[in-house]
Amino acid sequence: MAEQAQYEELARQLSAVGAVKRDMGRILPADCPAGSAAVLTLLGRHGDMRMSKLAELLAVDMSVTSRHVAHVAARGWIERLPDPADKRSRILHLTPAGLDRLDDLSRRTTRLLAERLSDWSDDEVGQLIRLMTRLRDSFGDCRSHPARACAATAAPVAATARAAAPVIEETTRTPANTRK
């Protein structure tokens, strides 16, 4: 087991990941802020879903999810289709324009990572991916433990289902409303 000083340094390094996240956010197109990119990424990764499922995956309040969905729908990147199982509900579906935007986000993310990690070996990048995956696994599903600190919110990359990097869903955390 690591010593206390190592855990303290790890906490400092995870806090510093915010700079990486901010840099990742700067590459997003002006019409596609991080919340919108997260919606597109999750729909690309998980396929069509109800807004309630999207809110759960984003780990944000339904009102926040609704704003993100309205933004991407207004740009034609998603459709809100009737749910065949419950006509009162809607299923969110990526449009061809949404898939194009998702591809663009992936290219931007991949290009930035390739630039910033150009002096890293393939083995070092692979090791980072494995260690970040292991860290995330050690914390489990952060959405089910709102009172617990979540290291996954420190995930530094925004990527799509087609990229081999962690996804942007981790970069747009907003605490869910816990009041009933």
C-alpha cells in the first residue's frame, strides 16, 4: 500500500487535471459547449435513450440535461422521437448531422492528445489508459454514490465512442439536485 505522502501527491495531481480539462474544452467548437458534446458522446456510445437515462449517465439534474438536449436539438444534432413503449416519453436519437459533429469532436480530441503527448511512447500512453481505467474502476460507478468523492470527474479527455480515450461525459459533472 502506498504511503500517505503518495496519496497526498496523487490528490494534488488529480486536482491539476482541471488544467487538462480546460484545455480540452478550448478545442470545442463555439456552438458545441462541453454539455452538448457530452450528450452527443453518450448517445454515440450508448445509442438511443430516454432523457432520464441520459441524466443518469451525465450525473446531472434533469433540468440541466434538458438544457443540454434543447441545445443539441436546436442545432439538428439529435431528434426526440416518441417512445414506442410509452407515448408520453421521448427517445433521443443522433441525426446524421449529430454523427458528423461527433466525428468532428473525435478528430479535435485525437489531434490535441496527439500534439500534447507527442513525446510520449505508445507504451506510456497505453499505461496511462490502463491506470486511468483502473482508477475509475476502483471508484466504481460514481453516479450511485453522490456523497462520495468521485475521481472519475478528473478524467482529462473528451472523446467519442469511436476514440480509444476516456469520454467527455466525465468533464461535465454538475451535482444532481438531491432535494425532493
